Amino acid sequence: MRVPPGWEGLSDEELALRSREEPRIAFEVLFERYRDRVYAFLSRQFADRARADDLFQNVFLKAFRALPRFRMESRFKTWIFTIASNVVTDELRTKGRRGTPVELAETMAMTGPVDPDELDRDERLARVKRAVAALPDGIRQLFTLVRFHGMKIAEAALTVGMTPAAAKVALFRAQRKVGEMVLAKEPV
């Protein structure tokens, strides 16, 4: 579909308003802006790529259907990530956390600290991924939105259904837990 001249430069909120006139065109521009970020968010929630792919389609189908009802009470970015967060929560509620390393936190916590200089970049990255995956679902979503997607804490809190104060505390604890898990010795 060809995007009319000038539409690429519109803000997300202006595109949401224009979706009432030209829903397919407005949605196409918004999809192009957010597809990589939403997919990255989903793939950080689930180790299973096929599951992330299915949820990705579900998020944007829900967004397309709901776009004409977008009320401008929040930024579009918050709105689309709220949909993604709700899809993740629904998926976890109905199908569970299969494919996510649940026992990792307990295993790493029992093994003691390691010297960070001993870890190469790939190993540190792998440990961070495992540590984030081991966070409780809502906290993992909050952590991912703030640390990997650059969302402000208040905005991320709204997205996952927390107060900003609760989100700050949860984020502080999550950061500490991820740091401890990254520096823990792996089991022999």
C-alpha cells in the first residue's frame, strides 16, 4: 500500500486520529514504526520463537481492530505496549511459561559469585538473558520495557498495571536480582 505524502512525518497520535479516515494507511505507518520494538519485547518474554511470532500477530491484529477507539489518554507507544503486555499476560495465564527457564534463579543463587572479568561478552549476554527470563512475568515485562526499550518508568508502570512508585521498587529489586544472577557461579 502506498503511503500518501506527508504521512510518514506525522506523530503517532496524529496517525491514530487519521486512522478514522484511512485506517489501513495509518496502521501501516504505525506498524512499520513499532514492529521491531514490539517483536523484540515479545521475544524477550518467551524463548520459543514460534510463540513470539504468534503473539506478535495477535498484538497487531488487536491493535488494528482497536485503533479507531484509541482515545489519546496516553501516548501511542504506551498503548501498543499495553496491548503487547496484556497479550503476554493472557498467554502466560492460559498456557503457562513453558520454554522459559524458571529454576535458573534458584540454581544460580546457590552457586556463589564469579569474577566479572572472567566472563567474555557472549557469556555475559547469555547470563543477562537467562537472568531476565527468570524474573516473574510482570516484573520481566517492566524490566524489558524500561531497560531494553527506553520507556520511562511511569509509562512502563501504566503499561503493566502498576503505580509508578511500585514500579520503581520492583525495577530496583529486579536490577539487583539480575546483577546477582549474572555474577553468580554457574553450577558444575
